[in-house]
Amino acid sequence: MVALLAIVKKAASFGYKRYGVPGAIATTLIALGGYYYLKKALSGSKTSEN
């Protein structure tokens, strides 16, 4: 969870510096979506074979 907070904070600050408040919101949503997609993709590949 700490890593997610750091990712969101960096994305928001990057977006804010380049595009203002709308950029901060957009980059934060993109970062959250990418994090969720990556986490879901990696957790699906951890199935154990018996």
C-alpha cells in the first residue's frame, strides 16, 4: 500500500507541474488504472500446479 501512495503522489505532482489540476487528476487516474491492471495480471499468473 505504501508503494501505491508513492506512485500516486509522483503521478499527481508530475501531472500538476505540466498541466495543472486537470493534469494531476488525469495522471493519477492513469497511474491507479495501470497499478490495478498490473497487480491483477501478476496475481493471475501465480496459480499453483498440483
